[in-house]
Amino acid sequence: MKITTIFILVISSVFLIGTSIVHAQSDTLSKEDQIKAAVSPAPDKMKEGARVLGYNEDGELTSLREGSNQLICIADDPQQGNFHVVCYHKALEPFMQRGRELKAKGLSREKVDSIRHKEIEEGKIELPKKPMALYSLTGKKNGFDYTTGMVKNVSPLYVIYVPYATVESTGLSKKPASKGAPWIMEPGKPWAHIMVMTGKETQK
């Protein structure tokens, strides 16, 4: 799969995940299984203390576990056709939560970004001016084995949010210079971020 295809799939999943749209659920996983998968992108030492959000039997996003460290992880949405889980620094939550609220209203990504940008500038959304990490895994629906806790053939994405960072301030280009090389997206915006994609991996 070409990097552009993987990138579109991952970004689309990040944008869609966590909306509060209610689904008719018949295949909701147990709380324990959702937590197990949700924390899989996180560094090992951060998994146990991460706060976890997941889905109840009505398909609503809800809190599955309180956290004791800096990460929030979101479980795979059973209504999406692919496997996607994400963990990010808790300082990003006001930004992420607002995105979920707006997307649930049926707004386009462009409209969601426009509203969030305005609210950040007005001080309604707090987005600290410091580096903040995001980890995600994306793959086919069977990309996570809930029995063994292993992921297979997934595409990891590592992101460092650096608000208002630019090509000039980071020395990074807008496209990866080579496979696995970092690049900057949305330069100059409050949610400017450094992207690193390493290709498909199988983890144990």
C-alpha cells in the first residue's frame, strides 16, 4: 500500500474516531478487550496508566478507565470498517473533544477545523504551546488479536504536535524526504504537527 493511501486512511480514521453518533450495537467488545486494544499504540511504560475511552452497548463514546499519566487512548470503533486506535497527550483533549462534538453534527472536516481555529484564537479551546505526542495504529478489522493482545499488519503513525510550527522553525519539509522520514503538516496552524510513518508492522 502506498504511503499516500495509508496516510489518507489514517488521517480519515483520526478525524472520524470518537464521534458521539449513536449506533445500534450488537458486537460491542467487553471493557477489558477495548482497553487492551486501545492502549496498544502507546509506549509499554505508559499503557497501564493511560485513561481509556471506548464504546458502550449503544455505540456512545464513554470513559472505560480513569488514567494516572499523561495519555488518553481511544478504543477501536466497532462501526468502522477498519481497525484504528489512538493515544494522545491529555493536553490535546479539549481540541480532540471539540472535534468529536462538531463532527457528530455532520460538519465537514474543513468546517470543523475552521471553527476550532477560531475558538483557539478566542481562548475557548486551550491548546498549550508545547510539544504533545500522538500514537496510532491502523489496519484491517482483524489487525488486533483480542486473545493474544497482538497486532498484525498495522500501520503505525507517530505524531508530535508543535503548535504554530513552520517549515522554517523546524527545518522539516511538507513531504517525507524518504521512507520513514518525518515531515510537517498544517505548518503555522495551532495544530501544526510532525508526522512519522514507518510502514506496516507486526508487533508482539
